[in-house]
Amino acid sequence: MRDLSLSSHDAAMTDPSQSLEDTALDWVVLLNSGKATAADRLAYQQWCSESPVHQTMADEAQMLWSMIGQTTTARQHSKTHPAARRRRHWWPALAASVVLAIAGVTGWQQWPALSSDYHTSVGQQQRVTLPDGSQVILNSASAFSLAYSNDERTVILREGEALFEPASDPRPFVVRIGDERVQASGGAFSVRRDGDAVTLVVSTGQVQLSGQHQPMLVQANQRLEHQPGQPLLAGQKVDAASLTAWQRGKLIFNGRPLGEVIGELERYQHGRILISDRELAALPVSGVFELNDPQGSLRTLEQRYPLKVTYLPWLAVLH
């Protein structure tokens, strides 16, 4: 994640190796951070006017930002500078957490790769072309197996998350997650498995989720979350492009709790990241995070927000 608290005249906004899309996102994050100066806003207007492509990228970034879901808390946070946090006596509790975290690192990051046809390690992503031409982008620490037949193209998602783009074929394309079945004939959608919980995000087309409940049809730019034993609710309207930005090496957050942000970053690195208390975990965070540099993301959080990071073997603690 780039440090957007810097002036717009810094290299973060003028790096020639950075795509226009990334630069536009950087501008939007800065302008919504509450730290943008009049000079920043003027520089942004000048950047937009450089070419029609610049303006198009700016418009798309603004639309993406507005779709992520800016909360009232986030807006309030952007208008006020966070107050200095009190020192807390958190070391005794942390000592116990350290022991548990280190002891649980191996078990926490294991997944059934040995029984899968395709898998990725922590922090790795992989694009796979299936026998029928379908495309799969496998996210960090994920695994799936194939069970193709004459009647059905079945993918068994054993762990993690994957983005699917089924090829045209008379046979239905099905992703199985335990007792749940995600069925599509085309389009693009992502499926995430957390134990037996399923999160489905549809980018294009429509997808049906079925199992031990009434089938649910999920349309483009909708998200459906299902936890076994809980009622199945209607799909939420979302911006699928932002929720699947991980395929482009990014995580995008707008006013999301720090605990949620850290939970996502933790998926892309070895070891654990702990937060010392609930108040800090609720801190709203906005930004575009680069997945290839999780340590850099923590450093940027430390620079931009009222928190410190303490590093221990296999463990980072935010306090």
C-alpha cells in the first residue's frame, strides 16, 4: 500500500512504472483521506486534464470508491484527526497470545494441498486452464480438485478462494464446497471457502447456489454469504471489481474496520497479525493495499494511523 499521506508532488503520484489505473486509485484515496490540501486538489485536476484516458481512469476510480461502501464512521474519521491513543497494559495478555499464536501457526496455515489437483502456497496466486478451456485464478493458500464427467464439469474447492471463468460447453459448470453447489454456464464469479462457510461474488452472468436450502440465484455485482445452519439471505449489491481486486494484486478498503483489513492481509503472509484491543480493531481504514508487500502495508498503517507494530517471530502485534 502506498503512503498516500504524502504530498501530491511526491513520486507516489508520478512513478512512470505505475499504471494509470493505480495512480487514479491513489488520487481517490488521498482526496478522501481528509489530508488533501488545496494544492493536492489542483494537482489532481491537472492530472485529469492531461488526456481523455486520464479523465476516464479518474472517473472509474471515483465510481469504484463510491461503490465500496463508505460508512458514516469513515466519513467522520476522514474529517477529524485521530486522537492519540492511550498506552495500554497489554503485554501480559500478549504473552499468552504469543504462545498460542506460535503454537498454532502450523495448524492455522495448513490446507489439504496433498489431496488436490491444483494448489497455491501462502502469498502465491496461480492461473489455471482447465481441460475444457475454463479459466481459474487461484488465490493465496487455496486448493481445488477436478471431477469432470460426461454430464458435468465439477470443481471441488477444498480451501481458500478462486475466480472462475467457465468456457462455453453444453455441460453445466459446478463448484462444490461441502454440501453446497455453485452452478454457472458462463460469466465470471469468485468463490471463497472458510471452513464450511461460503462467500460467492458474481462479476458477470448469473450463478445459482444450492444445497440444504432453497436454491438462490445470484446476479452480476451481487455477493452472497452462507453459513451452515443460518438462514440464507438475499444477495447484497456490491462492486464485484473491488471485491475481486486480489486477482490484480490489490486489496481495496474504504472505511473498513482495521480488524477486517488485517484479517485479509494475514491471508497473504506467513505467521499471524494480532490486534491488541477491540477499540483499535474498530478503527476505520481506507486505502489500496499491494499484496506483494504485506510488511510494507503494516509500515504504512503505522505511519498513517495512531498505532504501532511490534514484530516477534511469526507474529506482528498492532497496539
